[in-house]
Amino acid sequence: MVGDRTQISTLCLITIMDRAAVRLQETPMDLSREFLAYAIIGVVALIVIPWAIIAYRRRQRRRLRQRGIKRYGH
């Protein structure tokens, strides 16, 4: 008798979890939003990273010049 209750409650739990899994499945719209978000992040990174490197080198060169150190060994 107790084993039957355990089986029934286990089956009910599995059914509830299956329903939740169906609700959590991503739709094509969700996938396209995710793809769009990653694409925007990628484009921003492609623009910002080279700009940041150039700005960092420029500041570093300026600091060295202020101390009287020439960058290219003249």
C-alpha cells in the first residue's frame, strides 16, 4: 500500500516536472533575441577593444614624453 503511494507521488512529480520543462523550452523568438544580444556585444567589442588599445598607448607615450623619455629611442 505504501509502495503504491510512493509510485503515484513519483509519477505526479515527474508529470509536474515535464510540464515545467515544456514551459521552459526556448522559442525561436527567444533564440533570435539571444543571438541578437550576442551580436551586439560582439560588434561593441570589435569597436571598443582596438580603440582602448590605441588610447592606452597614446596615454603611455604622453606620460613617457612628460618624463623626458622618447618612445622610439632617438
